[in-house]
Amino acid sequence: MAVTVVEPRYRRRRLLEWVALHSFAVALALLFVLPFVFVMLTGVMTDQQSLTREYWPQPFAWHNLVDVWHTPGFSTWWRNTIVYAVFGTALTLLSSLPVAYALAYFRFRGRNVAMMVVIATMMLPPQVSIIPLYLVWAQNFHLTGTLYPLIIPLAFGDAFSIFLLRQFMLTVPREYLEAARIDGCGDLRTMLRVVIPMIRPAIAAVGLFQFFYCWNDYFGPQIYASENPGAWTLSYGLQTFKSAHHTNWNLTMAATVLVMAPVIVLFFLAQKAFIEGVTLTGVKG
Amino acid sequence: MTLTARPRTRRNPGLRRRRRRERLRTLAFLSPWLLGTGLFFLYPLATTAYLSFTRYDGFVSPRWDGLDNWTFVFHDYPFFWPAMRNTLWFVVVLVTLRIVAGLVLGLLVIHVKRGHSTLRTIFYAPFLAPPVAGTLAFVFLLNPGTGPVNTILAHFGVSAPNWFNDPSWSKPALTMLALWGVGDLMVIFMAALLDVPRELYEAAALDGAGAIRRFRHITLPHLRPILLFAVITGVIATMQYYTEPIVAGQVASGQIAGSGNQFEPGYPNGSTLTLPQLVYNLGFQRFDIGAACVVAMVLFVLSMVFAAFLMGRGHGFLAGED
């Protein structure tokens, strides 16, 4: 008897909970999407309309995206950003993989100290070392105003990438390494033929992180490239956009869309690698 | 790769040769990083420490100046303490809110069955928005003239603040931007939440524990290490908080800080100043390199203290050694 009374009430409570949870989720999701939506809508408004408080573009001024592309400098910033991101990522991976391999598998005195230095440099704000580095690049090499000071340091290993690659390498079962050694593989061959193929998803994740880091970097270009507009990247150029061109919000937002788009597209293409990478930075350790 | 035990005898010349080869091989693999650490970490660090005791403008060679820069920064530089206070504000408010929001979103996504992965994508995507682009977007969204946020608030009869143009609202506005990009924490919390053994919840439910008590007595204790990790990395990230506040200040004020220009940092009214911005202001706008190096050293010490916390508390950072 009691059971038949409780059951429907219990079910109704479950249903209410389900509805509450899902409406909360949908409301929050809307809140997270709306900034993107407003940016895109404003990006395709006409000049006059962007001075009003309206939300919906009337008419849609799609040519804004083309106009932004043709504003002086914008395509140069794009090219520079791609050069920085592509070469930076390639050099980071090339230089960080052997270091990660050594820290994961070699036994040597000072390895724990080395790991600690890697973690310490990972936590260091770039501003701590910027002044002596800037002075060297400016006074000894005369390379400020170019992309070289941004790219060259990445050929010497990047702490975050080393750390992450090492953590991934530790998940490779030891038996594979043992087998490679018995087959007469040296360490270089073991790394290239056994370890790298096995952690390919991790390499993708680390590469993506580094690509994003370069794409998003603001401080580096501000310090090294700002004196020469021909060396500006998107991140640096974008913030000058509004004041430099006396444009309205519509063109600025169109430019913002063009800067965000590649990153978001890349994310959708490689979502899994990304989320696994982020998870590993925090959880596995 | 030394899978073999370290050789015990020193007499055996073959073994000795092999050990030497192993050492060379280790050096070869580590060489990019060894060079990099020397060139881009140790050298600049030592130089920064030295320059902090000199008077130097970048042109005339540095002159020993004792503690002058240090007393200048701590006593006479008007932006140092405001920047410290702002940093504390960001640690207390922004870091805390980000952790709470990340946890709430993580719990939400885990409990929603339908549309689980879509939700995760939606909450995660803003984290990837380039900081300069995200900041510009928020300066637009919150601008008092045509910004959609204030327009919507006006519909409800709320008189909205001036956000990035008001010293008491610029930090909350930056906090909103940081909360929009909370996806990294959400993903980390989700993984930790999924690691909590299901049996514990079932047993607790059988014992009549409600959802809140289950959260307090099962979920939270399991999350403690990851929460600590989030707090410490949050504090470290706050020490590095640079791009968003400087870009927000520049775009909202319509002025771009440049080499040698005296544009006052931290618009409006120093409310968005953070320590890294002081290095830029002193070193690259005022050419007071000695004082800039003092701030850099302060940043270095603070960051290392929290990094030591992180390593000391373990959190498995050095785990998996052998």
C-alpha cells in the first residue's frame, strides 16, 4: 500500500529535478554562447547601425569581413602570426621531445633537480627575465622589430611542453622499451620508432597547445615586434585596431571574429586531443 | 635508457666506458634544454638581480646604486602597492569564483545525460578564445554606450555601471571575462569527479544521505588534492595576469601604451594594474631598468614560493619517477 503512494510522488520529484537541472544547463550554455553571438552580429552591422543599441544587423554587411582583411597591415599580421605559430610549434616539438625522453627514461644524477627546474621555469612569469633578454636581442643582435626573438628561444625546449611530453611518455609500458633495446635499438631509434608513434595523440595535444600559445601571445610581440608594424602579429595588431583606425565597433568586432575563427575551428577539429591534454596537466601529474 | 642496474665495479674498463657513453648520451638528449635554461633562465635571472642594484636607462652603462631602486619601488613608486592590492583582490575574488564556477559546471555536465558532450564543448570553447580577442569582445559587450549587456539591463530597469571605465567595476568586469574562460578548470574537475568511486555514493544513498551531505562527505574530500592544485595554479596565474588587464585598460581608454610614452598604466585610475604591467611600465615606458628589475625580482620570489608549495604538496608532480 505504502509503496503505491510513494512511487508517483518520488517519480514526480525526479522529473522536477531533471527539468530544473536541464533548464539550468541550457541557461548557462546560452550565457556562454551569447558573447560569441553578439560579437558576430555586431561584426556584420553597417557603420550607422553599430552606433545604435540594436542587436540584429539590418541589413547584414558581410563586406565588413573583406574590408577588415584589406585594412592596412591586417594580412601582414596574419602572415606573421602563422609564421610565428608554425615555426614556433615545430621547433618546440623538435627540441622538447629528446629532453622529455631523457627526463622520462634516463637515470642520472640531478634528474630530480632538473625536473624541479623545468617546473619552476613553467611557473615563471615571462616578465621576470624579459629585461636582460630584450637588452641582448636589441644591443648584441639588433633583432628587435623582427620575429626572431620570439621564435629562436623555442628551439631550446619549452618547459611546459617538456613536462607534458614526459608525463605522457611515462605511460608507455616499459616492456616496449625493453623489447626495442633487446632488438638492438639505440635510444635515438627507440625514441623515433617506438615512443613517438605510441604517444602521437600527446604530441598532437602539446603541438596544439604551443600553436595556441604562439597565436595568442601578446607580451612577446609587444616587447619585441611593436617598434616595427611589419612584424606585428594578430594579437598585437588587434588591440590597436579600434584606436588606430578610428573605426566603429562593427569593424573591430569583425576583426575579432577573424582572429578567433582559426582557433575555434582548430579546436573543433581536434577536440579530443585538447581535452585529454588539459586533463593531464591537472590530474595525472 | 638505463634499464640495467648501475654497474658496481669501477675496475672493469668496459663498464666504465659504457658509463661514459651513457653520460654523453644523456647530455646530448638534454642539450637543447641545458642551453635554453642557461640562456633564457639563469643568465637573465642573474642579470636581473644585478641590475636591480644599479641605475640604468639602457643607454649609459649601469652604475651601482645600492638599494636605491628597492626603496624607490616600495616607497615612492605610486603604482607598486595598488598593483599588489589588485593582485590580492584577484586572488581572493577571481581565483575563488573561477574554482566555484569550474566545479559547478563540472558537476552539471556530469549529471546531464542528454547533450553531455555538446555542453562540455560550449563551456570549454571560450577558454580558447585568444585573450586579446576575448578582452576586446568584453570591452564591447560591456561598453556603456552601445553594449548589449547594459542595453539588456536597461530593459529591466537596472542602471548598469560603466564597467571597464569605472575604477570600482573594472575588476569585476575582468572577473566576468575570466569566468567565461573557466573551461580548463571544468575539464580538470570533471576528470576528478569521474574518478570518485560510484559505490561510495550508492552506499551513502542507501544510508539515507541526501545530495548535499553526499557532496560534503564524499565528493569534497576526494576533490581536495585537485582543489589545492587549482588554488595554487590559480595564484600563480594571477602573478602572471597581464594581457587581459592591459588590453582592457588600453582599449577602454583609447590609448595604446608604447615605448617611452607616458600613458598612465592601469586605466581606469590604476584599478587594473598588476605586477607584470609594472615591469613594462618601468622598463619600457620610463626606461628605469633598475626599478623594473626590482619588480621582476619580487615577481620571481612570489612565483617561486607558490611553485614550491605546488611541488611540496606533491600532487604527484614528481610522481612516476621510477
